[in-house]
Amino acid sequence: MAKAFLIGGTPRVGKTTLVLSLIEQKPMLASSTDAIRYTLRQVINPMESPELFKIDSVKWDSDEARRSLNDETQEAILRQNAESEVVWKSVINFINSNLEDGFDIAIEGIAVLPKLVSHLDCEYNAVFLGNKSETHFRRILESARANPNDWMHNLSDETIHAFSVFNIAFSEQIEIEANKYGMKYIEVEDANFERSMSSALQQLL
């Protein structure tokens, strides 16, 4: 029977790396919720689904954005989850269309949340990644500075640090939710990144 393989977690934590390792071990079609979200933004009127466009309209290198990420973190998480719920409806359709054709499907992305996954009516394996380390900021910063095509490449150190504060709080929430629904959460260790990915891959396979 065809199965869905789901990888959720915070941004910049290794979801894409993990899905690439998964399809290397078990070839299948793979997609990201970011790609699905992008497509939806091209065809949906912002007036019909404003949650889908709120985060995209943020001016990231601004005092307002940094304040939201640093001091209003729970509200920022709620906005992110509201967007994810909109995207998830299309994710379900994408999953079901492949499973009905008898194909395994891998989906990774921030919109893969334990609560949403728990309602799936199909065979699936799921794992969730997070990083609650205060030093993760340095890895995010180094990665952004090293890649000119990274959307964070030109953001200030202060903004990237605020983003890492958001990631810590989001990781904490995802861990709580994963435990609530009996799903596996992997704390990704920057110093042992490959080992963390290997552990997560074992959970999926």
C-alpha cells in the first residue's frame, strides 16, 4: 500500500536535507509545502484567504519584524500556523492524489504540523525536526552569509538573531505537539548534524 512520508519542523533545521536522504534510500516523488504555498499565492485572491499573505508581506529587516520575532513570538507562531492550515488543505489533496494512484509521496515543510498530520486518513510515517540551541543562530548566520541566493543573505545580524529566537520557541511548540499526538520529534544538534539526520531517517523508514 502506498504511504506518505512527512517531515515537519522549523525553518533552517534540515528538512530538505532529510527528504533528499529519504528519496535516495527510497525513491519517490517529493515536494515541499513552500512550493505548494507559492503556487497557491499565484491563484488565490488575498481577500479570500488573507492568512496566506500576511507573512509574505513582512519587511524582514525592520524594527517591526524584529519586535514580532523577539517579543511577540507566540503571536508570530500563531500567524505561521494559520498560514499552514490554509496550505495544508492543498497538501492533503496532493497526498491523496498520489496515494490513490499507488505512489508513495514525501512532503517536507513548515506547514507539516503534528496536529494537522494527526487527522490524515491514510498510511503515513512522520517525523518533526527542531533546534532549541541558543548557538543555532551562528549556524543560520553562517549559512545565510555563505549563499548569495539565500533569502536571508542580506538581512542584518539582528534580524537573523530574532529569527533564531522565533525558531527556538517554534521548536518547543512542535516538540510539545509531537509528544501530544504520539509522533517523533528529533532535536537537531549542529555539532552532530549528520547523526541527527540519520536518526530522523531511521524514524521515517
